[in-house]
Amino acid sequence: MTRHTSAKPDEATAPQSPVVRHLGLIKAMSVIMAILIVAALVVIVVTIYSRLTTMERTAGRVTTTLTLPEGARISGASLGDKGRMLLIVEHAGQQQLWTLDGAGRLQRKIEIDAAKP
């Protein structure tokens, strides 16, 4: 007759470590992190590509003809971002602010009317 000399009964198991107990959750989190890393890399590459193509389009010179009213003069000009321009035009005793886009097209014309006392 053979006797089993094991100190533990067959049903008893060693307690599991917290890592082993939560192994499924750890695997799921690692897959989610991998997906987020890939998505972030795609966003970075697309952003760099779009900025490079925008720079290539705006790198060339733009020639625009701007027609001012008779007797008007430009008293100030300033460049903004993306080639935008702000002009201060004086005409018939009034000042106007003209906003031009990067292609030189008039976007907005604001007349400044000085209040008379």
C-alpha cells in the first residue's frame, strides 16, 4: 500500500499574488496604452505633415493689386499671422481699418467715425 506523504491536502493551493490575481486587467490596460500610443504617433505625424504642406503653399510670394479710392492714402500697415495684413487708410477726413487675408483679398473694412463735440 502506497501512502501519499504530502504535507498539504490536494485541495489546498498557495495564495495568489496580487499580480496574478489582476493579470487580466493588466493585459487589458497594456493593450489600451498601446492603442493610445499609436494614436498619438498618428496625430503627431499628421500635424507635422499638414504644417509642412501649409508652409510650402505660403512660401511663394503673393502679388496683389489694391485699389484705393481717389485721394485716399495709407497711413499705417501691420502684418499679422498667416500673411494677414492690417492697413490704416485715410480718406475724406476719416480713417478706415482694412483687413486683408494672406492672398491679399479685402476681408473687412471698418470705418472710424470721430464723434464731434
